[in-house]
Amino acid sequence: MALYKITVKSSSTTNGIRLEKGMSVQVATRTAYNPISTNGGKEVVDAFMRIYGVDIKRAGRLSSSYLELEQIN
């Protein structure tokens, strides 16, 4: 099992959704694959919705261009 920290790289407002630089979530996965691109990023989308109440996919920011990925373990 791998634990990842996903952090927003820069502030933006898209489709009425505001993301602030530094917003971060932690996602545990059963595999060592990138959770941003695996399974449509569902775990990352769910985590941002649960923690901040924002749909990062609808904001068009579900990409490593906008998110920093750090493997914790």
C-alpha cells in the first residue's frame, strides 16, 4: 500500500471553483501507481470533495501540471 500527498501548485478559479495554492490531500492506494492518472483520478477527486467540498475534476485541474504528487511511503 502506498500513501501519496497531492498538493495544488497554484491558485485558480475555473468553472466557478476556487482552488488555493497549498491545498492538499492524502490518498492511500493499493498499488504504487500515480493516483492522479489511475482510474480517472477517482481517489484524488473523492479526497478533494471530502476535505474541501470542491470538484477538482470539474475545475479542470486533475493533472500533474496543476497538482504536485509526493509519495510519503
